[in-house]
Amino acid sequence: MLTITQALYDRIVEHARADHPDEACGVVAGPEGSGRPERFIPMLNAARSPTFYEFDSTDLLKLYREMDDRDEEPVVIYHSHTATEAHPSRTDISYANEPGAHYVLVSTADTDGSGPFQFRSFRIVDGEVTEEDVKVVPAY
């Protein structure tokens, strides 16, 4: 299960809406080994595409060095889908290389009639996708 604060949840959704119609992407880092998302890090979608996201390689290298210096790890890796449901695509699955991370997808399209967006979390390990519950809390 992903447990995330309301503030972080809101920031991820806000980023997805702000970058629409392009896909948004980013990371929420947390203390190594804690599994607790704490530091929101919006990233630039280098692909600038409504159907694909790509972290800028220079920005990503800088981020990983920064997390290493701060004894952090990527707890949540998020991106948005602008016209499809919040479920990992084959491309998303092939690029998932952090087996300990929660992969959050926000859809800014109303694909299921349940409202203006979906917020879902998945574990992706060795190409296997497992959806998990999301618990939003006021604070940790």
C-alpha cells in the first residue's frame, strides 16, 4: 500500500493538471529504507509529449546524486496520462527500473466517468504490474 500525505497527493495532481496536455513526470523522494514519500520533485518531461514522458538525462543524474547525498531514494515515481486511464502502458513497464518504488499514474482524462482524474499506484517488478491501494493521510 502507498501511504501519502494529502499535500503530496495534491501536488502530484496539480502538476499533472498544469502540464496537460503533455504528460507530467516527477519523483517523491524519501529517507532510504523508510518507504515514506516526503520530498516532492517535479521534473521536466524532456519528450514534451501528450503520449510519452521522458526524464531529462542530465536532470535525472543530478537528482540521483542529490538523493544519494541526502541518503534518500525514489519512493514514488509518477507521471500522467492525458487521454487514457491511469494504468501503466507497455512503454511505462519497460522503463520501470526501480523495483522498490511506487509507480503513481494520474490520468487527466475522465476515462471511467468517475471524475476529472484518476490517481492510482502500482508496483512494477520484472515487468509484472500489481496495483496497490493508496491511503491519503493528513500527515505522517
